[in-house]
Amino acid sequence: MYRDNDFIYEAIANFEEYSGLKVNVESTRNEYDAVLQIQHYSFCVWAKASARKSNVGIILEQIQQYDKNKNWILIADYLAKDVAEILRQQNCNYIDGAGNANIRTNNLFIHIEGKKKEKKEKKNQSRAFQEVGLKLLLLLISDEQSLQLSFRALAEKTDISLGSVSYIFQELEDSGFILKTKQRRILKNLDVLIERWVIAYNEVLKPRLLRKKYSTKRDDIEFFYEFSNAEEIYWGGEPAAKILTASLRPAIYTIYYNGELPKMSIGLKLIPDSNGNIEVYNMFWTDDLKFKYPNTAPPLVVYADLMGTESSRNAEAAKIIMDNELQY
């Protein structure tokens, strides 16, 4: 799929204006999004349209993959202020679309902040990455065979309208995420699609699903897992990662539950606490979504929960889930 990275040039133009430096941009190298020459230093460019708190886990995981012998720089069309602070703590160079920058290498130090990008008129937002689209995409990504179902069957399985299914499929085809042949439909550019799903889920849908936060005085937190076997409780985030990867000790307990909160809170001996580390969300998938792990949310939801945090250990667990559960 063609990657729209034209924002690189706008970001560089704004950076040149505020820094007073001339930047040479080479964008013909297939292995990088671009290569910058600033003074006598070269930087391999990693471009992202959006760097937000909702996909900071993906960003931190990608930072770890890059060759430490090269100078790297993130160029983001939009870079959230709190993410910029995280990048500075990780010693990651960046330039955003407004020209804000933080670059440190050898004797070169540049810091620009407080610049605002001219706002563009908003375009109609894609249905594919709003609530109904996220529900449909969860099924399509989680179950490869669902791509071959009729629109009516997909509407029934996801509890969304037939018209919405049709519109969303057309958007996904137009965006290069679905290829339709005479025999079948094929999901394309899965890594890009999953990243967009993670961002939209953490920003659009998940905040609407939050029901309540709790804390507990119990020491035997393993009781949670025993209780979930008898109730319609599904673990997300860190506790689900513990089940899926056997490599993570939870600090935040994410629960998906559509039942009565008093029943659950009494059973688990929970204390209402707006700052608590036990977070209860409504489920948003239907029983037609089948997955092999009982009492865990779908792997894509668990992956998104983990990637929506700033934790490097969560990013490592998320990568295991990606490799084992989300690859066709």
C-alpha cells in the first residue's frame, strides 16, 4: 500500500524555518522512509502520521528494533505533547509537523517547542475506525474465515447494521486493506490496519466502555482468575497477557464484564476507587467471536490494551501476542 508520507516535507520546511538550518532530504531509499542530512550528521527517518498516547506502546516497541549504530529520527505529522516528553526520556530524536523538534547526537543539540501547526479543515472521518467499524474489524482480524461471509452474516455476528457493513467494506477496499478477487476476499497490509485499529480503539471506543475503577486489599490476587472461571468475566491488558504469554506480572487489572457491578465487586471484595488499579469495561464483542483462550478478551483487544500504555514490559508481551495470535 502507498504510504502517504508527504508530511515529512512540511515538517522539514517548518523545522528549517525555526532552526535556521538547511536540511537535505533523500526519500529514494527503500529501507527507510527518508534520510536526512543536518549539518554533517545523517539520520534515518521513521515516519508516522500520528504519535499519540494511544499508540505510544507501538512507538516504544519500534524504537527497540532499530539499529543502535545509526542515528534515527521520528517525523510525525502530529506528535502529542506527552508523547514528545516520553520520546525525550527515551533519547529518541523527533520532528513534528509544526516544526517542533528534539535532536541530540554527539555535538548537535536542537530543541524547538511551542510551535503550532495551521489547522486544516476536517474531512469526513472513516466509518471503519469509528465504533461500528472497530467491531467489524475485530471480527475480520481475529477470524480470517469471516472475510468470506456474506454482509448479512457479518452484520448478525457483529450486531451492526447491514448498511454499515457495506460502507465499511467499501472503505477498506478503497484504502487498500481488502483485496477482492473472483474467488475470495483477502486482508492486506495487516500491520498498518492493526496499528490504526489500536489507535482508534484507545481513543474512540475504549473510553466509552469504562464502567468503574476499584482497588482491593486482597493479597491473593490469583483469586481473580478462579472467580473469572465461574463468571462472565474476561481479562484484558496485563492479566490477559499473563495468561497468553506466561511472562508478565500484572500491575493494572483490566476486566471486561457486562454483568451487574455489585455482584462482581462483592464476589471479588472490591473497593470503589477512582485511582484504583482494577478497571472494569463493558464487553463490545458478541458471542459469535470465538477464540481459543477462555476468560480472556480477544488477542487484538489485549494487544491494544498493552500498546496503549507506556510500559516497555507491556510492549514486549504485546509483541509476543502479535507474533503468536495476530499473524495469518
